[in-house]
Amino acid sequence: MRILVVGGGGREHALCWAIAASPLCDRLFCAPGNAGIAREATCVPIGAEDVEALVAFARDEAIDFVVAGPEAPLVLGLADRLAEAGVKAFGPSAAGAALEGSKAFMKDLCAKYGIPTAAYARFADADAAKAYLRERGAPIVVKADGLAAGKGVTVAQTLAEAEAAVDAALVEGAFGAAGAEVVIEERLVGEEASVFALVDGASVLPLASAQDHKPVGDGDTGPNTGGMGAYSPAPVVTDDVARRAMAEILEPTVRAMREEGRPYRGVLYAGLMITAEGPKLLEYNVRFGDPECQVLMARLKSDLLPALIATSDGVLESFDLRWHDEAALVVVLAAKGYPGGYRKGTVIRGVEAAEEDERVVVFHAGTKAGDDGALIADGGRVLGVTALGATVAEAQRRAYEAVDRIDWPDGFCRRDIGWRALEA
């Protein structure tokens, strides 16, 4: 089969790494890819959100199957346009992708079908939103309704902070059309975890659990990021939590989407808060997490590609996946200054030395090849150093040993990825 993966980050490198190992894959392309993905696939200079160019490439190159990595092209209708062109794809339709593309839609769906989530209200008017904030008090959460590149969520500790978040979205237009409406919701208390499942419109196949680290600093301090590391499995997702998450959240959502005339096919990523009352839904994502995908692919024993095809074809019912018993942990190396301003174009050395350990793979997130063949940093989150181990502690030790072999003075990482699992 001729396969096209869309995207150019660490998640897409992990997907390409897994797909390239499949005997079903004869030729693998990635648009736009990065320097690490170029080891697995032919990189094509087409942006992930250039839907028309992607469809044209798939048609012209006789692509058999397209795997969408990020959410934006799905919200823009990539899967729909590929279907019109007669090309199979993994990922939901634009109607299905609304689960991530509109937080207001997701919350309304939960309210209508009794899916446990935080209490909320939605506003397009700043004065009305602030009146609600004063009524509810802080801490409280303010979210831009649409896709805001991970920057549209404020967990406000004070009323002033919450009001500033409302003004940023509704008055100042900081998030453009994505912030034309805000969702304000109660702040849930508990421990966060990520649960993933493949969904073929009706059947739901759970994947391994994972937990990521969003804050930039050790001890979960500092501003939120796209993710500074992750590990799998997540001890907080006990068998009971996993069962309840499926029975009370994911499966009812899949039924609800079918009822709404929006049958969902693809991967469904539920960000959960494990509260004293049980799991509650924080948000849905319509793609694999990044960096959670890296640890999931490292632990996956089965061939990924048939599972993705079965999801697209609607035949997941009798499908199963096998996982390594070992734990996996990924440490993200980011450019100094991230998630604020950072410098591109710095040289990275030592990745080959980091991968001398056969239990380690370095997934590239923001890299490019220099004119002289040097590895160049080209993003905020740049590398994902991923290791397997008998336990989370062993995977952590191996990952940091590999990190320390990489020579990149302009990069940094958290030194405590996995700390919650070690304390469990």
C-alpha cells in the first residue's frame, strides 16, 4: 500500500515509525514531515492544513490510505474531501471533528446525553460572561470555543485573571474566530489522565492509557505547553477507572454522535479528570495526543496499519491489539524560552549516541536538515526521547541517560517526567 501521513511533529514521526514497520506498507510519504520523519518516509513540502494540495497529491500519487495526524486539517474537512476523491483516510469527518473543533458543541453534547463533565456556560458577550464569573467565583476555567493552537485555555486562580481571559478572547480578539465564543466551566479537582480508543462509527476499541505533563517546569510549575513528556501506562487509570471511562464517557459519546447524524470514525482521545466521584471529561481530541502517541507507539506490539484501516472500514468489532508489558516514557527537549519566544536554527548533536541503547528511540518534533547535513532545531518542542523499561522508573532512567547524550546547549527539558507514577 502507498500511505500518506499528514503532519510534521513528534506524533507524526511516531506514526510514521510504526506504519513503516508494517508489511502492508510499500511506500510511505509524509506532508510536510521533518528531519527525523525523513528516516522513515519521503517528505513532501505540503502544509498539513493545505487540504486541496493534500487531496491532489493523494490522487496524483495513487495513495491508498491517508493518516491525518493533527486536528486542524480534520476540522477543515480533509477526510470529507479525500472521500469525495475516492481516497480512504483515517480520521473523522468535519462533522465528527467538531468534538475538538468546538468546545461548546462538545459540552452541549455531554449535557444532552448525560455524559459526566464539568458544569459550564457559554458566552459570546463579554459583559454577560463577566457577570457569570462574578456569580461563580474563582478558581474557574475559561476556554476559547475553537482551535487556538493550545493557547485558548486559562485555568484562572482569581476573578481578575478569569476576566482578563474573557477580554482577550471576546474583546481583544486574541484567538480570532476561535475566540468568538467562550466556554466557562467549573474547575474539577483530581488527577488528569488520557484515555484513547479507536472508533469505527459504532465499535470502540480501547488503547493503552497514558499521562502527560503540560506545565513547562518541574513539579508541574509554570505555563502550560503542548506537553513536556508522557508515560504509559498511567497508574491512575485503574481497571475500574478504565471501565467507567468507556461505559460512562466514550461509548455514550459514540452513540450520541451517531444519534446526531455525525458518526465518528478515527481515534478518540478523552482528556479526563479522575475525581472523587469517578472520571469526568475535560475535553475531547480527535487525534492522537502529542507526546502521548510516542509512548503508545513504543508499547504497541501489534501492526498499527491494519487497525487504522479497520477503523476506516467500520470493521473494528472483532479486532484486538496487543501491548508490551513494559512501560514507556518520553522526555520532550524544547528550545529555551518555550512556550514563549524561542530561537530557531540552532544545531543539535548526539542524537545517534542517544539511540545507541536499543530500548530508546528519538522522535523528532521540530527539526530540519541543514545545508551541511547538520540537524537544526526548527520549533518549540524539538525532540521526544522515548524509552522502554520494565517499570516507569526504569524507562525514566533510560530516557534521561539518553537525553544526557544529546548535545544541544539551546535546549532544555523537565527532569521529573513520570513523577506521579513513581509516587503511586
